[in-house]
Amino acid sequence: MQGGKSLVSLSFVLCCILALNVAQAQIDEATKQLSHDIFKQLIEINTTDSVGNVTTAAEAMAERFREAGFADSDIRILGPNERKKNLVVRLHGTGKYKPLLLIGHLDVVEARREDWTTDPFRFVEKDGFYYGRGTQDMKSGDAIMATTLIRFKKEAFTPNRDIILALTADEEGGQSNGVDWLLQNHRELIDAEFVFNHDGGGILSDHGKPVMMTVDATEKLYADFRLGLTNPGGHSSLPRPDNAIYSLANALIRLENYQFPFELNGVTRAYYERIAAVETPERSAEIKAILKNPPDLKAVAQLSQDPIDNSTLHTTCVATRLSAGHANNALPQRAEANVNCRILPGHSAEEIRQELIKVFADSQISVRYVDNSGNISDTAPDRKSFSPPPLRSDVFGPLEKVTAAMWPGTPVIPDMATGASDGVYTMGAGLPTYQIAGIAIDRDDIRAHGKDERLGIDSYYKGVDFYYRFLKAVASE
């Protein structure tokens, strides 16, 4: 019996050591350097819509894949114009299953040097962070996916299916969205059984402590609206209370003070049911209160003070651009504003346009829809967000195992992306899409699209490690 106990104890110790090694495993120095160099290279290529060039970034990544041994026939650079070309790379597998598509956008939102404390188009290491436009959204993800496929190639790993990587243009704006263009013109290059989009999901942390691994299983609908107001104007020495700027400003104040109705759908309800078990007692009590029927509206109001919860619980609309006046010494004859909305699933852009008209309560203000190409129309589409894809066991099984090894005790929770992504195009084409990443970002340090965008250095390299482990687990026999 004593010998039996010793064997059990030894086995238990060995298992614990193995689990600890898995949890603490780190990427080797060569991989770390490769991922660093790719990340830096991408950050320092300006890919904004105004003056940047996505093709330059696509070509730089194509060269990386050539150097790693990918055949020219498996590397394609193509797009509608010279500045907006996309990169498609294929790693061949056994063909046991249909391909898996990885997508990530190369373009970034505009960034003005005078607003930042560092140059947004230089890769700056400071205070434990990497700074630069795209560090969070989403050149980190592009670098991680590229690094992972290069590692597979160098290891001669043969996945159970082809893995296709598409790095694309104009997710953040512009008239040449790469995923849409590829689906419309070269679907055979990216057709797949399902899609992983690195532009979402990941570890949500609180002061460095992991709270949950989120997987974006559905997303809000994106819509822009152009507000316009015209009047006769006049001499600035004769102010009028109905001048265009004042009228538009008053309308935007009404919008600021308006909140769209509280609403939960299947994904967000499940999300809050799961996170209630891992939140602080105070937040847990508030979450349980909003899940009641009827919900506790006081708890809804309290949770809505948090920007993430507010966007999860409501459709949101906010003014993002203003333009007015034609001379310093004249009353404005015209004032315009762009209002950007992120719409809960089940509601259309036209429905929200009608709601905005009611909120502004000013018949002189026109509310017109602006599509992704910048075209303006008097009405908006009736299209609503797509239904969430099935929670596949061959995706969530590996995800839960890798998450448990790297962030013990951290739950995997499907949620709703409060923004919008290129997943709208792949889902629309019938390709189930999951937003999955392994980067940890504090809930109060989300700087995507903002000044001094940054990503924790340790978080980045752990994300590199995660994606390699996860993708290999998904694509192994």
C-alpha cells in the first residue's frame, strides 16, 4: 500500500509539474525577435486612408513569407487599386477538412502627431508598453498571425486543413474594403469552412488581473449619419438664435442626453450570466439585478456608467465630426455633423435613423445615411446584424484548454463585439466567424482609435504564444 501511495504521489507531482510548465511556457528568443520585428515593421508603415499605403504593408509581409519558404504561388497580392492591395497567403494542409481562414486588417485610423506624446508611426518602447498607431487595433494581431504561420512553415507542421491568411485594406474606412473585395472578386482564394478574426476577443483584465477570455460571437451594426442644417446666414454683427451652429449644437446636446433602450439578446444575456460568477460582489449583484424579469432599472443605470457595459446594453450614437460656417465674420449658412451609431442586433440602420429624427425634434435638420463608400442617401438599409454562429466544439474545446493552461481559472465567455469588424462580410457570405485573440488589455486602458495607443509588452508576447498553441490545437489531426 505504501508503495502504491508513492506511485500515486509521484504521478500527481509529475502532472503538476507538467501543468506548470505548460502554463509558464514562453516563446523562444528567435520567435520573440521575429514577432517583434514584424510588429515594428507594420507599425512604422503608415496605412491610414488619407496618406498611407496598405499595399506597402502587404508587400512587406509577402517578403517575410517568401523568406520563410512559402512558394510564390501561395502568396497573392491583389486589390482594386495601387494603394489598397491585400495579401492572401496559404499554408497547405492534409486536406482532411475544408480550409480555415484567418483575417486581419492592415489599415489604421488617422493619428495626428501633435495630439500624441510619441510619433504614432514609430514603434516606441516605453514604461512596459509598445506605443504606436495600430498596437491595439490591430497590427499586433497581424504580426501574431504572420508569425504563427511562419513558425508552422519552419517547423514543417502540416495542419489538418489549409490555413489561409488574408491581410486586408479599409476596415477602418475608405472605399476599398479588402475582405468584401476578395469575396466579391476572388472568393476561391479565401473560401473556408469557418473564419478566425483577430480583430476582437481576447483577455479582458482589471489592473493586470485576467477576468475573462472573450470570444466575439456576434457584433453590433455600424452606421454613419450625416446631419445637415441650412439657413440664410447673415452678418456676424447681427447674431440670430436660429443660426445653423446653435441649432445643430442643441440637437447634439439632446442626443448626448438621450439613451437608447436597455436590451439583452441571447449572447449578451449568456455573457452576463457567466461573468456574474467572476466579478466583484458589487458588480455581481448589479449584473444579477439586470437579469431579472423585469430588470432592475437602477442597476441598469449603474452599470451603464461603465463605457463597455453601456455599449453592451444599449445602441449608442455619438457625434464624431463637425463642420460649419464659411467666414469668420458671417453667420453660418450651413452646419453639418457626422453621427456614428453602433446598433444592437435585431435593429436596422433605418430604424435608428427614424429614432434620431425624433430625438433631434427639429424639422430643419436632415438625417441622411452614409454608406461605407461615402455615398449619402435619404434612407438607410433595413439590414440587421447577423445571427451568431454555432459554438463549435473544435474551436471552443482547444480554446478552453489553452486558456486554462495560460490563464488558470479564467473563464471563456462568448460575447457581443460593441464595435464592428470585417466579420460582417464573412458572416454575410455564409462563413461562420469567431473573433479570437490572446492579448490581454485592461478594461480601463482600451486606447484603440485614440491618442497614445499602446499595448503591454508582456501582453503582446503572451498573445504570440497563445495564438501558436491555439491554432496548432485547432489544426492538428
